[in-house]
Amino acid sequence: MKKHICSPLIGLAIIFAAQFPASAENNQKLEVFSWWTSGGEAAALDALFQTYKRQYPGIEIINATVAGGGGSAARPVLQTRLAGGNPPDTWQTHPGWELLGQYVEAGYCLPIGDIYKSEGWEKVVPQQLIDLLSRNGKPYAVLCGIHRGNDLWYNKKLLDKNGITVGDSMSFDEFFAACEKLKAAGITPLAVGDSGIWATAQLFENTLLGTVGPDAWKALFSGKMSFDDPKVKQAAKTYGRMLDYQNPDHSALTWDQATKAVMEGRCAFTSMGDWAHGEFTKANLEDNKDFGWVTCPGTNGAFIIVADGFPLAKGAPHSEAATDWLKSIGSKEAQEAFNPLKGSIPVRTDVDKSKFGPYLQWSMQSFSKDALLPSVVHGEAAPAAFQQALNDAITQFVVDKNAEALSAALVQAAKDSNIAK
């Protein structure tokens, strides 16, 4: 029989392949974990994917989305994976307590200051935002967009038909007067979709800010003001009054279904972050023609930040592709493609503003001059334990509307979670 003799080079190649069998495959994949599944969210996420594919061809993207607004269903899945040593390459997170308290302190992600330097982001991203992503001076995530949480959206044609005009701002008295007029006309004034309790908790968050103001907001979440303050109890009572005008099927709807109820004229208003703008855009509705917006009652001059970003997982299966993903989503090209579809504004200050419509230009202007405040509902202003306690307290309040009990629950939550840390 004829013998087959391998050359030394072939032998070395076989040894190398045996030692590193998955290296080539690993470099061709990227797993991105998020909860962006509604129409506008999915379109915006796809814009990030398409930009990444143009900038870094040949990578297979694993879109690991878990449905559930605000990450209510996604976070437990993610936590299980991280704790079990099976991280995605990168995942959606909010800055502040959520990123730093849940992921950085636990050692689940790596510092990425070198990426900020190589991409020159310190020159085009406001330092205030970088600080929200940093621990000991080291940033741990890249933001792809900034949402505003305290918006009140309305069906413009429906309000016009009923003789209701919304100005540059709205007080609680003006809001309730409009609700009464709509109710008398047989129209449900307020759309709420709280099958995920966070959506109505956000309505309370906005009402709380509108009642106490920006300075007291900061004091509440730094431990300098107590949640049994009379203003907090007043906010709870006002919130309870708002719920009197909500749709009867609120507990059966998601936030985007509530937004759709406003689009279709079944309800007039909805209090929601400007990811709702992405839903209006996806439905081909026009700013200031089909729908309008105003800051939630009492919150003019304040901007509740709900920013979205992605970190680099420690032990990421495809670390090189994940690093490229962070560079991509922080690029001007990606930010200009993503944010108009998502309803958010770019993190970068050097984007072409002409690519953004009336609402987003309004939001950019507000961001540049108004008081910037972290959201508690979206994990930025307080630890996860407080966030959960708020959701539990709101779940009970929706049933009994007991302002004293809600205030007492928040006092206990602030104590238990060491909110002044």
C-alpha cells in the first residue's frame, strides 16, 4: 500500500486546528440581547444591525430579543445567563444604577475607556452622560440614544374636533379640564397599557415630577427628602385622579397597544416616553398633523432621561465582534439611522439635525437647556430593589388608590435599598 506522508506545515495546521477549533467561527458571530420587539423598536434595532453589517461585513448577528416593555421579561432571563456564566456578547441596559449597580459591581462587564479614546467620543458625547456610565472614571457602556420619559402624546385631530387646544405646556388643571370635556363627549381621555406595571408606574413617575419639581426630585433620590413628604402624597392623589380617566381594559394592553388606541382615536392622551414616537413614525403618521405632544402636566423645563446603551460582556464569546458593535453604535452613521426610527435623540452632539423631524428637534432643544433627571422606573435613579418596590406599590395603588399606603411603601423602599448611597 502507498503511504501518505504529511508535510511539516500540514501537520502544524492540523495541530493548530485541534487546539483552536472554534476561533474562526467565533469571529463571525455576534449575539445582541435586547427587549426591542415592538414595531418602531424592531425597525430601529434593524437600522443598527444594517449599519454594523456595512461597517463590519461578514458577521452573523444573533438577535436575542425578549419581548416585554421596559425589559420586564428580559432582565430575569439576562440575569440567569450572566449568573450562570453564559453571557451574550452585549446587552441593552440603562445608565446609572442599572448598569453600575447590577452589572458593573457584579463584574459582568468590562471597562471600555480605550474605545472612547480611539473613537474620540469624549469630544462629541456630553460628559454628564459619560459620568452616568462610569465607575471610578472608567466608562462601561456606549449609549445609542436618549429618550425622554415625561411626554404626553395626543391625537391632534381628535382634540381639534372637540375644541381642545394644547399649548407649549400643560398644567394639571388644564389636563383634567380636557379630560372632563372628552369624557362628556363619550371619549376615553387617557390610554394606559399596564399589562407591564412599569407603564403606569411611569405615569406616576411623571406625575410625581410634575408635583414636586426638579430640585425635590433630586432630593428624593439622594435621601435628602422623604417619601412621606406632603408633596409626594399629593402626587399620589393626583395620580389616582388620573386613573379615573383611563381605559377600562388598561390591564390587558401593552404600552404600544395603548399608543395605538391614541393613533386610532379610541383614546385621546397617553403618558409615555418618546419611544411612542417610533410607533407613530412606523404607522406613517405626521408630527403636528396626526399627533401632537407636550411635556407631562407640571413637568415643563424638566427632561427625564431614559437612555439606552450596550456594555462589553466579561468573557464575551465573540469579544472582537462585540467591540466592533460598540464602535458601530457610537458612530455618527448609526446614531443618525437609529434615533429617527426609535423616537430618541442622538448622544453625539455632531449629528446632522436636519435629518430629524419636528418632535426630535424639539427634544434636542429641550435636552440642551432643561433640567436633566434620571428615571426611577427605568433603573437609573435608584437601585433595582427600589424599582421593584415601586412597581409592587403601584400594583396595589391601582386597586385601592390609598395615597398614604403608597407613600409609606416608598419610605420603606428607600430605607431598604439605601437610596442615598
